[in-house]
Amino acid sequence: MMYFSVVVPTFQDSERLHLLLQSLDNQNFDLDPWEVIVVNNAPNAPVELKSNYSFPIVIETELRVGSYAARNRGLKIAKGKIIAFTDSDMLPDIDWLITAYRCFSTDFGKEIGILTGPVPLFFKNPNHLTPAEVYEKYTGFDFEGYAKEGSCGAGNWFSYKSVLQEFGGFREDLRSNGDTELSLRISQKYKVVYVPELINRHPARYTTVELVFRYQRILGGAYARKFQGNNIGFFLHTMNFIFKRFRFSIKKFFTVPLAESWAIFKVCNALSWGAAIEYFRLIKGGEGKR
């Protein structure tokens, strides 16, 4: 039996997928058999492998739209005892799998519902950051904070396959927040464990357009998960998001260099307009962005 099945949803991201697979090929792990399952969510853009890898790799296609449907597809065919979820644009540390293996191999490992770790950002050119990268530099991902709340992002997530099956996998009607929704349910029965050595790196968004799209997608996920049929609640949620962006940008004028604080201000302004536009689009019946 496979020990790990690494499930990777991908959507028109072949170049970064290749880098991820190279990173997995460099893993310092040869204690048990493991596999990688790449689930292509863009049927019109077939995934083509550029290399031979040291691990078995399966390429699947998922016709249903969304990364959560793709992850569920990978979960369904996975042979591994433990499922590792990551994304096609990420770069796991060389000890990513061996660190997880050691955690699950302890007596405490039997109590784990979700195992997670840090997701530090990396930049195209660390010496010349774009406004979006400056914003991400000061926000990023707080996977330790998520874990304390019983939550986890799907970019750095390990679980027993049996646990994921017990809870029915991810909600496929969600375009965003599906990892939050599932992890919160799992945390009601099992432990969400954060391990600082379990490192999986994520690229910072390079353009403000990418950031606006990301937060619109998150807003759509929150709407589908909590606010459908409750326009007042969703309005308050959206206004709270906009207020926090305003407060964050103003504080940065007093704590970071002017060039960075001005960049953050411009990005926050774009995010606020993007949130307002997405609010009206969603309450008028628009679908959440993928």
C-alpha cells in the first residue's frame, strides 16, 4: 500500500506544475512507496510531463469546475494511507514528506486530523518588489494562526484518507473557502496540528489584478458558504473587509518606508473597489470566481 498520495489540482499552470514536480522529485524520502496524482481541471489544455520522475504519477481530468472537485477526484483514486494536498504553484521543502512521515509515525500521529505547517512566500525579484508583492510581504499566509482556530489551507495539508472520507471530502459547490469549511468540520473531532518544520513555499502575487481576483474569489466563497439569502449580512461582511483594508493601509504609513506604504495604499484601494464590485455582482446572481 502507498504511504502518501500527493494530490495536486491544476488549471492551465503547466510551467509551475513542472517546477512543483521537480521539487517533489528532490524529496528526502524513500522509506515507503508514494505517488503523485495531478488532477487537470482544464480539459481543453492537457497536462504534458517534461521529465521522468522517481515516483509513480497519475494524470486525471476533472470536468466539474473548481479545485475542490479536482481534489475530491484525486482523493477518490488515491492509493495512499495519507493524503497530502498542495497546489501546482508551490515549492515544498526537501524534507516536506519526511517531516510529515515522522509526525504520523508517532503514537500522537493517530490523533491527527490535519497536519500543516508554514507557507512562506517567495518573490520573482526580492530586490525589486511590485506593489502587489509589497502588500503580500506584510500579509502572506498565517497557517499557524489558522491551525489555532481549527482551520487549514489546502496548499499545505496532510490527512489520513479515512478521515477525509469520513467527512465526505470538500464541498464542490464552493469556489473558495472549501478548505476552511472542511477543516473546521474535521477539527470538531480530530486535532489540527501545526509543525514549523513542515514548509511549503508559495509565490507572492505579482500584480494587483491577481490580488483583486484572489480576494474576489475569497469573498465569493464566503458568500456561498455563509451569506446566500442574507444580503445584509454579506453587506456587513464586505464593509468589514473594506474597513480593514483602509485601516491596514493607514497604519503602514507610520510603520514602513514611504515607498512601501504608498504601494500598500494603492493596492488596498484596488482591493476595496474590487470587493464592492464583487458584492453587487454576487447579490445579483453572479457565480463565485474559480
